[in-house]
Amino acid sequence: MRRFTCLPGLRLLLAVLAVCGAARLAAAASAPDWLAVVAKAPVTAATKEAAAVVLLDESFVEIERDGNRVTRTRKVFKILTEDGKKHASGRVAYLSGSSEVKSFKAWTIKTGGEVVAYGKKHTSDLAVHTSALELYGEARQQIISAKDDARPGTVFGYEAVTVAKTLFNQIAWRFTDKLPIERSTFMLKLPAGWNVTERTFNHETVPAATGPTGRSWTMTGQPALADEPMSPPAASLAPWLAVDIIPPAKFVEARPGIQSGSWSGISQFFTPIYDAASRPDAALQQRVTQLLASAATPWERLQRLCHFAQRVNYISIQLDSAEAGGMLPRPASRVLQCNYGDCKDKTTLLRSLLAVAGIESYPLIVLTGSRSRVEESWPSPMQFNHCILAIRVDAAVDATAVVVHPHFGRLLVFDPTDEYTPLGLIASPRLAAKGLLLAGQSGGLIALPAPRPEGDRVVRTVRAELDAMGNIRGRIDERFSGIAASVVRAEFSRLKKDDFKKRIEHWLGATLPALRRTVVEPQDWFPEPVFTLHAEFLSTGYGKLMRDELLIFKPVVVSRRDTSRLAKKPRTLPVAIQPYAFEERAEFVLPKGYEVDEMLQPVKLDTDFGSYRAGARLEDGNLVFERSLELQDTDVPPSDYGKCAPSSRKSSRASKVRSSCAAQPVRHRQ
């Protein structure tokens, strides 16, 4: 039997034909009708500075009789610029073991009308880690990228169907994103006998439309979310929908889940779980005995146990997420044994240690990232992302982190995951104003300690000597208290000693020209809420000579390291002012035979959100310059931004070149 053999030239011809055939198949692909309609729809959303626009963001959720969710997601992008090509990508999230991606397809419609289709062979499946410290998690995502096919004017769309089982009976839908959205729709279909309630936040009520497939909520022409300096997260101010799915009573009896109808109900669901996890064993009891062996006072006992929990390594493990696993702690005995855990694990370990020592405490579920985002009218554990502890204390404990509870009395709030903040302080300035206390029927939503300026304080003292050539030598002593100490302590701990010194030298060099010599001596006073910094310097040419006799110099030797400047352009988001206090006293020894010729004019600013003072005087022949800043905890609305920005610029100008002092030899005075 003769075997047919392809000649090299024929092989090449066949390969070319095969490629051309594949190209024809791709060109012959057609977009689904829903995508073709969306691609042709006019765009009303503002796209002036956008790299792409979302033409459609749609989720259709069908609840099956067994409570499982079938979700169909459709999303369509129109690429507007070269930089926007990165948005030609589809992503569908799922949890391994509890949800499944049933289908995932995507299409690109090129400017000439050609359609390219993508399917399973173009799909990547990757693990999703919430942070670099997550050891393992069930969260995964499938991705289809069409970046290589995208050009300005290209339309990219995808459709995914997932099936999931979950303990939660609530859904949150966000109508906005970092790109402008032309149409955002959430649809819900329920079995007979099931009901739904909904709430709209950060916007007037979005009415529900009822159709043959269920209910739907839609917003159109939404602008892109854009964060601004010193603003709350833009997403916390954007419109969103909260949906509560209410199954029949028989379903609840057969499959009890998280009862989200009240804050107390959520507390009652989670409290037994946290109580069981914090039950101490013999190893925990032995460790407490060791830790408290020489503790002299009740406060020292508390400090030692809290500091031990802080030193446990932070590593996240996310298991059974569909069954609220992301909110359920591992047993304290296991956390002690392996010496690692996430926020809920470290909180549970500390709670167990405290219980052995006879100290009551309660888990406190909180939200970090914004002080105003917890919506009291929507009881839901989905509003929180962090777990800390509330410890019962007596009147002898006077700390900024104490709150008074109507049932439990004085509670000291403590975060065992923050290794840089000692007991008595809460160092997160972006902690939401309320948290969920897990204490059975007595638990619920409580107000957290309100931040105060004295809880974030910097006091600086400068002593400097000027010579007749304008050279300056001196010392700077800074005392950081509260949150300010935690911030500097974290910076100091994460850097090598030489790197920290270089950072301080760079700060000094920004305002001290020709810096010749420096000494940097940091001192950490942990567990006291204090960090101190001592620096010595020698700089040439700090003062400027005019007519070889008038010495001009700035009374502000170094700038504040936390200075924020607000631009003049219009504002769309509030200015989030964090409580803060700063004081500085600088004393200048003038060259021998010199006296002050021109004194700094005093500055006094008072606003609803804070105050600023600056002024100079003579004291024992030396020039003393003092300034202070105190800010209150408030959000300044965009309509009042005109009051905020000028104050920022005025206080900044008070520290710059035009705010100078002059000295000259006594013999030249008239």
C-alpha cells in the first residue's frame, strides 16, 4: 500500500490554508443579540477623561428552591484610548468547593464589525489572594483577556453563569465603578413563596421594575468613581443597593442560616461559634501562668497578654467561605500551637488568654477604610471586614479606646493584629464609627471610640544657633504620642536602622541647605504610646545676607512630614479631616551683636474643622517662634471646600520663605 507523503512546499501551503481557515472561522463568528444591541446603544455617561466606558454591567440572580444561586453576569466595555485596552478583560469569581462556573464566553467587536469569539481554551483559572499574607484561600477567578485584539473603538463583552450555595441571604449591588457606566442593572428571580426587601444607599430610592423574570433595579449614565486627596473612599459615597432575600418559614426551619433581620440576631448566630473557639485548654492555661508570673498590677497583666497576641504572626487562611468561613475563627488552642492566624484567630486567642486570667472580653466586628460606611438600617455581617476585641475594664483604666456599654459597662477596644499600637489606643484613623459586638442577646451595633486630637499628637522642640555668615547648628527633639507614635514606630520597625536615618536626613535636607553633619537617635518607648526622635544638624548658608549686614532666615527649620496640600480646582468629594494635634517651639540664638530687625507677623486661623496659630517673640535676647495646629474629626462637604483649601494654603504659607525674620548688627540700627 502506497503511503502519501507531503512535500515541504505542500506542507507550507496546507499550513497557510489552515491558518486562513481559522481566521475565516474567527471572522465568521457572530456576537449574541444582546451584545450587538448594547454595542450600538448611545453613550450618555461622562467619558471625557476615561480610557474606557462600561456599556452594560448586569447581574441576573435566580434563587432555586434549595436556596442555591444561579447567577448570570453580563458586562460590556467600549475601549476609548490605547490605555483602555487593559479593560478588554472578563473576570468571573467563584469559591472552590461551594460554587462552580457553568459557562464563560467573551466576544470582541472590532471597529470594522469583525467579531472574535473566546471560550474555554482562552480561559485562565487563578487563585485570588486578599493579601500577600494569605496562606490559603478558596477564592478563585477565571479570566479571559482580549487585550491583544482591542483597539480604541473596540467593544468587548462577556457572559458568565455560576452556581453557588451560600449561608447568606443578602446581596449588595454597586451601581458605579472606576469607569463610567452607561447601564447598571441587578435582576432577581425568586421561587414561589419567597419575598424580598431592598434599600438604596447614597442615592434616592431606585425603584424596582417587575417583569416575567422577576424584579430589576437599574441606574444609567453613572460617572466614574474618582478618589481625591484627603477624601473618604469614593465607593463609600456611591449609590448601592442592599437586598434581603426572605425564604418561607419552613425553609428557615429546615436550613437555619444567618438571621440578618436585626443586629442582635447576627450577634446571637455568631456568639456561640466564637465562644466555642475561644475555649482554653491546658496549654493555654500554662502559657498564661508563664506570662503573668511577675506581673505587678492589673494593667501590667492586661498589657502582657495583649502584647503576646500581637506577636503572633498574621497569616490569613480562608476556608468554608460560602458557609461564613471568612468570619469563623479557628480554635484558640490551634492558633497558639501554630503561632499564626488572621484577625479573628488572633482575637480568639487573646480572648482565651484573658478568660484564663479571669478577664471578660467580646469579639468586635468592625469596618476599616471609612468612618461613615456602616449603614445601621441594614443589619448585615457583609458590611464588615475586620475583627478586634472589646475587653471589660474598671474605672481605673483611663484610655482613649474605652467606650461605655449600657449592659457591660466600660469596654476597652483593642486590635491584636496591630503590632505597633499598645494597649489603650486604636490606631486606625479610618475605622468606621460603629462595630458589631458579639455578645449573644446583649450584643449588637455599638459606637466605637471617637478619635480625638490628643490621641494623635506631635510636639517638636528646636534649639538652634546662627552665626554671622548664616550658618546654623542645632538640635531637634520630637515626641510622638498616640497614633503618631504608632505610625513612626511602624516606619522605624520596617526599615533598617541606616535606612531610617537616611530618611530623616532626607527630611532635614529638604529645608536645610548644604547639610554637613547630622545625628539621628530614635527611641521607642513601647508599650507606652510614645516614640521620640532626637536629631542634631549643621548646615551652611541657612540664613541669607543682604547688603553684607542684614541676615534673613526662616523660623521654620524643618517642615511637618505629614503635610497635605489641597488644590484650588473644584471638589466633588468631601475632605475627610482626621483629628490631629501639632505643636512646635523653635528658639534661635542670634549671632553675637545682632538683634531682630523684622519680626514674623502672627497668623491666626479658626475654622469649623480646626485652628492654626503661628507667631514669634523675643525671650532673653533670643528669637522664639511657636506654631500649633489642631484638627477636629469631621468631613467637610464639597460645598464648603472653599473654606478648607484657603486655610490649608495659608497655614502652609506661614511656614515658607515669605514668612521670614531678619536680624542685623546693633551698630547699624538707627
